[in-house]
Amino acid sequence: MIRLGAAAGLLRAGARVSLSEPELLGLAGFVRPGAVCFDIGAAYGMYTYPLARLAGPAGQVHSFEPLPVPYRLLEMGVRASGARNVRVTNAAMGASTGWTRLRLPYRFGLPIHGWAHLDEGLKTPFRLAAGRTLEVAVHTVDRVCELRELSRVDFMKVDVEGFEPVVLEGAAWTIEQHRPALLLEIEERHLGKYGGTAAEVAASLTGRGYRMRVWSGGRWSRTDTVSRRWRNYLFTT
């Protein structure tokens, strides 16, 4: 686990100087040895490696990334790091299982992976001159928990460019049964593409007994509203 520790440590160091997301520094308060975690919209593994390090050999990290290039790089990185507690799946997460189209915008001939978004329920897509459309598998959190026989889920990070409410819909049983901590990207500009709002996302969870926090000043602080100041919000019971 030495290589995994080095990768996780590098990402945490990056968080201190704004090269990676600052919320990485606050994961240890909610992810302990033996934890079962989901990294949904895993990309290149910014959260996968620190979660795997915190969960330890007795824990599990289930990472999902639908884009082929980030998925392959993450899979190779996980093997190289020796993170045997990580399972990487080339799929999106949603409210039902099946297949859907994923749009990958291009600019100046290069893919913009951070702007990729699913077609399902899309109201206002990005209007770029070029792009690709991919067919991707879709799973639900609830179905994954059933198939993989997970008896607990302690933490879920979801960053899927406005598709977060749909992912939560497919995790309804898991959330009700296990009450995991949830770290969600909540941005009006992304949610609006699917006709959703930040207030609706927050209310759907606070109405189920969750409290909302943001990482500020080196600690998690309670907040009652979503603002443009932060992208990521932690929900705990």
C-alpha cells in the first residue's frame, strides 16, 4: 500500500495549494478503515486514491467512470498503485440500468472530458462546433449494492455534471438503508441542463434528515443554502 499512500498523499498535498479539490482534506472525518465508498464520476481518480487509502485493506472503493480514456487511465493507475480494495467500472450511474448516449464536447480538436454529459433528460446541451456521442452502460447504486452483496455503504462522492439528482434517485434504497455521507457537486449551471435546481437537490436530502456542510477554513461548516462560492457540499446524518 506504499504506492497507494504516495498517490493519496500527493493529491492531498495538491489540495492544500488548490491543485486538487480542497474537500480531500476533510475526508478522514467520515471515511475510516473498513469503509465502503462509491466514487461516481471518478474521472482520473482524484477521490478514488485518497478514499482507498482511508478505507484500507478491509474497506472497498467502487469507482465508476463512463468515458473510455479516463477509465483506462484510472484502471491502470489503480493497478500500478497496488490498490486492491478498488473496483473500477466503465459505466455511468443513473436511475435505471441500461444504455444511454453520452456527449463528449471538443474544443480546438481536443476532448473536454470535464464537460461530458449524458443525453437522458437533457434540456440544454452545450453548443460546441465539434464533439462525439458515445453509447455507455448505466447502472444504479441500488442494483450495484445488490449484485455485489454490499452490506454497508459509508460514503458516496457524486460529480456528474448536473446528473446528480438522477444518480440519487437510483440510490434511494441505499441512502435510506445505510445513510452514507454524501459529497455532491451542486452547481446551477450544470443542474439547469436537466431542468433541476440546487435548492431542489439540497431540499431532497435535508428533507430526509441530512445536514449540509461545506469545507471552509480547514473544517466542515454547516450551511443552509447553496451558493456560487462552493461547488461541493457534504451531507451527513
